[in-house]
Amino acid sequence: MIPGAVLLAVTLPAIEEGLGVSLSSWRLRSAKFLAPARPGDHVTIEFARSADGGIRFACAVGQRTLLKGELQCNTGPAEA
């Protein structure tokens, strides 16, 4: 099994690249590891800005959610 911390470590750079922002001034507001990933799994990463300026994200294999969480900017709402 792949540790949740490794999944999170892959997810954050994917969010940075997808949104074109640095997450260096952001903090992890929440993260829930719901199921393990296994070697060879095709993990999808989805993320979106939330109404309060944060970023919500989820990782899944098919319909099985592995990880979900939220990031919050330490300096106020995120810029577009």
C-alpha cells in the first residue's frame, strides 16, 4: 500500500501546476485519508476553489475516494 503522506505529497504539486500558483503561503486546513492506494492504481486528483477562497481537493481510484482535504491561504483569499 502507498502511505497517505505520499499521496498528499503528490497531490499538492499537482494542484500547484493545475492552478498555476505556489502553495508556499498556504496551509493544510484538513486532510482525511479514507482508503489506501495500491501500486498500479490509477489515481485521479480533482480540485477546485471554494467560495471562501480555499482549495478543496480529492483523490480517487474509480468511485473509491482515497483522500479529501482543503487548503487555506495564510495571507487571505487566493488570487485567480
